[in-house]
Amino acid sequence: MEAAGFDVWLVNAKDVKHLPDRPKTDKLDTVCLAKVAEREMVWPSFVPPREIRACAT
């Protein structure tokens, strides 16, 4: 997804697990999580830059 130009977030599951009324289907859950991120209710975790991740493999 990064290669396609998307801004990808890795979010700690502990931070979103407590959110009330989360839908149980993948499609609805995705929309819910996008709204939560848009409202700044969660923050992305640190992910090393692509160059560093490429060296680790």
C-alpha cells in the first residue's frame, strides 16, 4: 500500500480494542478505524523507514 502512495498506519490493538460499538465485519471495521484516526483518537506506532526495513530482511 505504501508503494501505491497510501499513508499506512500501524496502530496498537490495545488502543482500539476499548472503543465502543465497533462493528464486527472487516469492511465496517475499516470504516470505523478510519474515522477514529481522522478524529485523532489513536496515533500511529513508530515504523522504521523503508530503507531500514529493507536491510533487516
